[in-house]
Amino acid sequence: MIDPKYSKGTVEGDKKTKWICGCFQTTDDYFKFCDKHNDILKKAIQTQIDELDMTLQIKD
């Protein structure tokens, strides 16, 4: 299997897409956000998880 030219091996994984700001997506669909966007995107993702009810309450 030939790796795409745009993939780049990193500690975070193989980079598939890198945006101008420094955020990127890896070939295994992991997203890494730059310092500028990390907090706001983290809040957006958490809001969507809550809205879509994608979690379960686990009692210890």
C-alpha cells in the first residue's frame, strides 16, 4: 500500500491535512488543534456531545 504524499508521521500520528492555522487531521481521523483554536473547539465538541446525548452516567 502506498502512503499518500500528504501524510506525515508525527508523535500525534500521520498527518493527513494541515490547515493554515496549525490545526491538523491525522490519517486515522484524529484532530489536533492549534493553541489559538483549541479552547473554543473543545467547548464546541463538548456542547455537541451533550446535545447529542452521547454519554452514559457511570456510578462508582
